Amino acid sequence: MKIQSLKYFFIAAVVVGVVACKDDDDKKDGPEGKNKTALNDFAYSNNAEVDMGQLANTKGTSAGVKAFAQMMVMDHQKAQNDLDTIADNRNIDLASDLKTMDKATRDSIDKFTSARFDSAYIKSQIVAHTRTKNMFTAFRDSSTDASLKAYVNRYLPKVQQHLQKADSIFTVIRNAPK
């Protein structure tokens, strides 16, 4: 019993130590570290939307899904180009790949065909744009970085528009005769 308690105590101590070190790293990086993280998070989001849009352009079956996918590719490439300019001005290299979570979503959706693909893609877009909307809103409300806030203020309405469009496409798909 004592050995079991000691084991849990040491595990708890390691966890607390790791969390404490993480907090120290955040303080050391300061606002610029947080801004670099935000830049990369925004880039990951754009990369995922472009990648998923290209997939949906190939595999989508409904005209609404294909049009939405084309809009995702165009709008998120433009957003990424603007983000690249901000990063270049700060000598920051941005992520050019997908997060593991986005790769897993893509791989999962890629297994579907026809109407099932369309539905899975649009559902993933609702989740992704909700996540991005929340990320942008939190950043806008907490950041003091003028150029990143301007980026967020420019693209947040677009993200909200994408979310509304995905919701409406999902309603059409859900109500379509089977």
C-alpha cells in the first residue's frame, strides 16, 4: 500500500514539474513567443483548409460541396499569403504541413465516397471553422500585437461566413432524399 502511494506521489511530482517548466517557458518567450505560436496555429489552420478543399474538389459529388471546397482553397490560400507576409517581416518560418489531428481527419474522410464523403467533409468543416473562430476570438481578445490583431479582424468575418455556409450545406445534405 505504501509503495503504491509513493508511486502516485512521484508521478504527481513529475507532472507538477513538467507543468511548472512549461509555465516558465511561456514567461521566457513572452508575447513574441505567444505571437509565433499564434502565427503557426493560423498557418496550420490555413494549410488544413487548403488540403481538405483540394481533397473535396477531387472526391466531392454535390455541386454545393465542390463550390465550397473551391472557396476554401482560394480564401485560405489568400489568408496564408497575408500571414506569410507578416511572418516574413518578423523572420519567422511558418508551418507548411498539417497537424496530426488534421492529418487523421483527412485520412478518415478520404475513406468515404459519394454522399458519405460530402457529409463527412462538411461536418469536418463545421468543426474546423468553429475551432478557428474560437481561436481567433480568443487571440483578438487577449493580444496586443497590432498586425496580428488586424489579420484576425480581417479574416474572422470570413471564417464566420465559411461556418454559416458549411452549416447550410450540411442542412441540405442532411435533408436530401436517401
